[in-house]
Amino acid sequence: MKKLSKTMEQILAYMTANGGITQADAFLHLGVGRLGARIYDMRERGIPIEARMVGVKKKDGSQAFVACYSLAKEWAE
């Protein structure tokens, strides 16, 4: 497996500690603005990451769906 960048290591640690990460989490907690690109890079390096859509409430009260990335169960164990 190719070496992970510091940002990818932070994302991996966050997913491990919190069970998943959204773009908002990445930006607020890690300062990562392009989470999807880093997830792609991590998958290219062999890390099995799953994505699921989760509902979130927008400021106007309506619902939107965002991607939540998490480690595949066989990797997280």
C-alpha cells in the first residue's frame, strides 16, 4: 500500500474514532475542503471505504442528503 498523506491519516483516524465522516465534519474538524478527492485517493491505496447517504436538516428546515464515509467492517475490526 502506498503511503498516506497527513490529511488522509487524519481522515482515517477521524473515521475510526467516530464511525464515519461527512464533508461538514471534514471541514469543521480537520479543515479538509475536498473530502471526496481524499476518499478517492484512499481507495486507490487499498483502504476499503463505504459510502452511504444520510439525511440532514438544512437551515430552512428542509432535508438534504449527504454522503457519509466509513471504513468497511472487515477493515475496522
